[in-house]
Amino acid sequence: MLNATSSQTNITVGQQKRGILEIVLFSAPITVPCCFFLFINWTMLFTLRSKLVFRETSRYILLFNLLFADTVQMALSQLMYLLAACRVKLTYPVCGVLVMFTFLTTAISPLTLVLMSLERYVAVCYPLRHATIITIRNTAVAITVVWSFSSLNILTQVILLLDFPFEDMESLQMETFCTTENMLLGRMSDDYEKAFAYFVFVSAGVAVTSSYIGVILAARSASTDKASAHKARNTLLLHLVQLGLSLSSTIYIPVVIAISKVTDRLSIFRIQSFLYVCIILFPRCLSALIYGIRDQTIRSNLKYHLCCRQLSIIPAKAEVSP
């Protein structure tokens, strides 16, 4: 009897160790890149608060807002992934808070890209009025409007969730893992989220594309600074790429579902992990990589902070590229 009990205990311990090993092996390929991306983003955020030129320039303030939203969204996505990998099931209220913050930051990123595109459009097409239109106060008002609009979406989602009959449930404990899809309870909530996402991305796409076309037309004018217009055009083109990558995150779940019907479980997990890094995580770090490399002022200061301040002292005055 004692030997049987001991054998059963050893089997249970062995299963637990294999379960932990599987979690570590499956989570590491995603967690490691995510930690690297988060480190880059947080360093970039710190860099954008380290100098007066960053704190008092509208386009750097907008970049900080974009990076902050992307970083928070990346951290929340990774947290929910790790909870699912560890087979931790939350209650509906706790999961709802995480998902609502995810919805909030998801809308802020494309809307901030619109503001950044409009700022470049004004800089090229109305250079004499740029300092009057794009002020610190106006930038703060625009960012406040973006956050208020996104918060209004969250309020609408909460109101739609109140119609769900939670009182008929025996427990608020979720039967599945915490994901955005599992918190869209009811057809109306799901349809609203899709409609809002399509509206935001289509509107942002039209605004950024219009700014890009406006800059191209302005570049043909004899009175326009050709070098400035060329740089602004490239910047707006990158904004379109960023917007497209952000939009690609909406196809993540449908692609995974389609792949799950034609392949085995292990292959599904590998493909899902690869898509998660490429579609969900990488676009959130793209802004830091783009501006950290292209902008001379940011590049020198970012390199300084990434190297733990071991480089020579950064000159107080640096060239600010448009």
C-alpha cells in the first residue's frame, strides 16, 4: 500500500514537472522578445522625458503618447498570454478590467498616428503658421480628445456588458482563459467592437493618406522646402506602414482559427506564437525602432541611455530632423 501511494505521488510530481517545463518552453520564445521590446520602449519613453527639447516639442509629445499606449498594450497582451499559458482562469470583473484597458490603448495608437500625420502636413504645407497652430497647448488638447474618445468607447462597452445576465450565473469565475474575444459577451457587444475598430482604422487610414497626398502636392510647389517635404513624405509613409501593421492585429484570431482546422496542435502553437510576435508584439515596438534610428536627436540620446550612460556626454544642442 505504501509503495502504491509512493508511486502515485511520484507520477503526480512528474506530471507537474512536465507541465511546468511545457509552460516554460512554450512561453520563452514569446516572453523573451516581449521583454526585449518592452525594454526598448521603456528606454525610449525615458529618453523622451529626459530632455527639455523633447518635452516642449509637439511631435515628440505625440510620439511619447503613441509609445506609451503601445507599451501598455504590449504589457497587457503579454500578461494575458502568460495567464493563459499558466492555465490561470480569472473572474469576469478582473478580466474585464484588463480587456477594457486593452481596448483603450488599441484605439489610441491609430488616432495618435493621425495627429502626428496632421502635424507633419501643417509643417510642410503651412510652415509660416506651424508655430501658431501646433502649440504645446493645442497638442495637449488634441491628446485629451483622443483619450476621451477612446474612454467613451470603453464606457459604451461597459454599458453593453451590463445587459448580460450575470445574475443567472452560478459563479463569476470564467470557464475559459481571459482574452478579448471571451469578454465580448453577446452578439451586440461583438458587433459594436468590430464596427468601432473598422471606423477607427478606416478614418485613420483616410486621414493619413490625405496628409501624404497633400505633402506630395505641396512638394511640387516652388515655394516649398524640397528637403523638408521629402522627409515629411517618408515619415507619413512610415505612418501608413504603422497603421497597416496595427490593423493586421485584427486578423490574428481569424487566421489562427483557420489554421487550426488544417494542422495538428503542436504546429498550431508554433504558428500562433510566430504570428503573435510578428502581428501583436512587433508593431508595438516599431515606433521606437523607427524614430530611434531615423531621428538624430533621439538616436544620440537613446544610445546614451541604452548603454547605461557610459557614452560621452550628449551635447545639449542637437539637430532636430523633421
